[in-house]
Amino acid sequence: MTLTVDAYEKIENVFVIAPAGKIDITTCAVLEQNVDDILERYPKHLIFDMQEVSYISSAGIRIILKAHKAMKQRGWKVNLLHLQPQVKKVFDIIKALPKEQIFSNIEELDAYLDRIQSNALK
């Protein structure tokens, strides 16, 4: 499945990134390029509209966390909107995880995230 990304300036210094499809290791480069392009413009607010995202792996989470870190260092904000239930579940779990590493590798983490999202759709 392909990933498309609509990225635009909503109002001055406020940018929206709206991916559509599955964000995984094979599609994340598309999202990352859009995020990097917008970060180079030094936005004051970055909004991820996730309404059309049906799945997110650790690769997608990494990109969003990278954007969050860059924006936080500048004293600015990132928000996520319209998360589908299965994707929201992933973000809820990520916030609940202890800071210690609980997965031995990326494949194990992705398998866990896949199970969580599949169960949320049942």
C-alpha cells in the first residue's frame, strides 16, 4: 500500500501534515521527507492530521517523535488530530510504557504494535 502526504501551511507559521494510508517501514520515507521539508521552514506549530492513517509502525512513531523533539527544542508545538481508534491505541500505549526498553528489537516492537492495532479493529 502506498502512503500519500498532503502538507501545507494553514496560516502563517502553522503547518498541517496529513498522511493517508499505512505508515510503516516501506512507506515512512514519504512522511519523513515531508516532515523534514516543513521543519526546515521553522514552523511555530505543526499539526499531524491522522484521519486517513489506518496503521502506524515504530518507523512512523519515530518520525513523529523526531518532529516533536525538534519543535520542543524551538519552544513550539506539535499536535495530532483525528487518530483512528487503532492508531490512537498505539499512542496511548507509547505514553504508558516505562522509559526502560521493553522490546529486544524493532521487529518485536512492530509485531506488538501490529497486534494492538489489529485487536482494536475487532
